[in-house]
Amino acid sequence: MENNHYDIIIVGGGIVGLASAYKINLKYPSKKILVLEKEKEVAAHQTGHNSGVIHSGLYYKPGSYKAKNCVDGRRELVAFAKEHKINHDICGKVVVATDVSELAHMNKVFTNGLANGVEGVEKISAARIKEIEPFTVGIEGLWVPCTGIIDYTDVSMKYVELIQSKFPGSKVLCEHEVIGFEKHSDHTIVATPKGTFKGNYIITCAGLQSDRIAKKEGASIDTAIVGFRGDYYELSDKGMSKVKNLIYPVPNPKYPFLGVHFTRMIHGGTECGPNAVFVFKREGYNKTDFSLKDTAEALGFGGTWKFFAKNMKFGYDEYHGAFSKTFFLKRLRKLIPDLQMDDLKPGRAGVRAMALAPQGEMIDDFKIEVNGNAIHVLNAPSPAATASLAIGTAIEKMATEYFMLK
């Protein structure tokens, strides 16, 4: 067991767990840190299935964890990508208002961006929108030059490389699903099908499984994770000329989802989407995927039904878009009216872990809690990938304080 004894065991090999391990090891190079990931590779779920956008920090409520960590994390991520030669492009994006009714919220987003310290954000005219994105039609918009694109799996793999090369006692182990915790006064035994590991302290960053893992560890939490799948289309060869970089609508103020948008990808191609539909399997990327356990848990949580009741029309429209290319195209044409059916081809899907409160409210900010010798990341939605290094620093500071690291 002594060979399997670590100062800190981190559950979850997504970008937040890996960034946390990296940041704690930077501060405490002699600490032995173990990251346990259940899949064959790190970044297998939310990290590897997102749109790859380096978010600016434009949308988030000033003073929120999202706002601060996104802006700080973005700057740190771009510096990190430059230092380690990770392919990225700070290409900028336009946020487009297509109706007078959207202008009030667009102005609020602009004010938030200024308050959050987003560099270079400016209001632009319909003519300026056309200069930046010739096929896009809007009445007013925002230009956000510090937004970019990257592959977050590439970033995660670099974190793994640095953890294992710079800190000899630390490891990242894949195909090690955590199935239980055995609590002792001064340590915890973490069980996996491939063996047990002893940790003085535990940090869980389990994404779509974050509520389950926290409960297994012994934490008392009142939120539950509900999965929402986002389906994407890609632009066909014929449609590729209609988008230069990133085009976003003004978001609906009621929902944290940013609406269907156009995103040029760092490795080529352009994605359109996503929608947001309730999933019957937390890690189900196909439209017909089903898990009895996942469905029963989601529908057995009272907050899920309250959320559905409050958002019936939204949910119907999102499902319609999931199964109707015509309906999806109609939404995309709001930004690019000239888009045609053969400009689109089916793309991939991702699943977003959304934390719901008992009354059905979406937990919109990052949520990290302490339980004895454990820290639990209970909610880390977008822009967590952009903010990963800043979140890693925040978790390092929490670990320093609550675990009394030296």
C-alpha cells in the first residue's frame, strides 16, 4: 500500500482535474498527486466534446466566479498555449442582434464585458458585421477580438505530460474507475477495480458524475447533475465559405446556453450548434442512448420536474431541433439567411453536466465545496475549460487552506 500512498488523490481526468493537479504540484513540487480517470484516455467527456472556444468572459455576471476565472484563465491559457506550442488562434467573434428586442440584452452583455475587463470589446454596426462576416445579417452587434479557438484535449494532454515529467511522484492513471471510498481519521482508501490507493486528501472533479462521486465520498449535497446533449451540424464544403471565424447570437437571458452559433475549429471545419436536450443517459452522445439508472435518478429528483415545468416551450423547441434538420436550419438562418440545406452535414454531439437545485433552478456559477479532507467540484460548466488554469489555482488555494499543505 505504501507504493500506492499519495498526498492527494484527484478523481476525474477532465481538464479541471488535470489543471488542479498541475497547479497544486507547481506550488508543492514534492507532493505526490494521483489523478484517476475511468476512461481509456483523459478528456473523454465534456472536455473533449465541447466547441473548443477560448471564451472572453463577456457573458458572466460581474463579480461571479465565472467572470473572474474566465478572464484570468483565458489570459493564462493563451500564455500557456504559446509557451508549449499548442495550436490555437485568437480570431475574435461577432455577437449579432437580429431584432430590436435583443438590443437591451446585447447592451447588458456589453456592459458586463467592460466590467469584467474583456479587452477590446466594442459595439459595431450592421455594416461592420458584414465586413467581418460577409454572409451574416444583423442590425447591431459586438466585436470581441480576444475570443479564440483551441483543442482542449491537446491542452489536457499537455497537463498530463507536465504532471508526469516535472513531478516524479505524481501520476495520471486511466481505466481506473473509482467505485468507493473508505474513510479513516487521517486518510482515505480509494477503491478501483484495478486496486486500491491511499490518499491523505481527496479532490473530486468528476464532471457528469460529480454528484455521485461526492456522495460516495460522504459529502451531503442538495444539487443533482442532469445531462443535456448538444447536437452539432458541420458546414459542408459548399457551405464553408459562409463563415470566417465565430458567429454568435445574442443569448437568451433566461438560459445559460448560448444559442446555436457558428464555430471554426482549430483542426479544420466549422461547427453549427448546439441545441440543448435532456438526455436519458449521462454519457450518451447518440439521440437514442438510454440508461435506466441515469433516467430514474434524473426523473426521481424533484428539481428536474420543476425545471421542466418552468421551461416547457424551450424544451420542446430544443427537441424539435434535435430531430429536424429543417428546424435547425431555420434557427441558423437567423444569423446567415443565405444558408441552404446542403450547406450542412451531420456533426458530433456533446453532453453538458448541468447542476440543478431542488427548486429546479440551474446553478449558473462554479460550485466547489469542502467536506472534511475532501474538496468537491460540484459544478464546472462552460467556461470551465477556458478557465481551467484559474480554477486550478483556486483549488490549490483551497487545498492549501483546508488541507493545511506545506
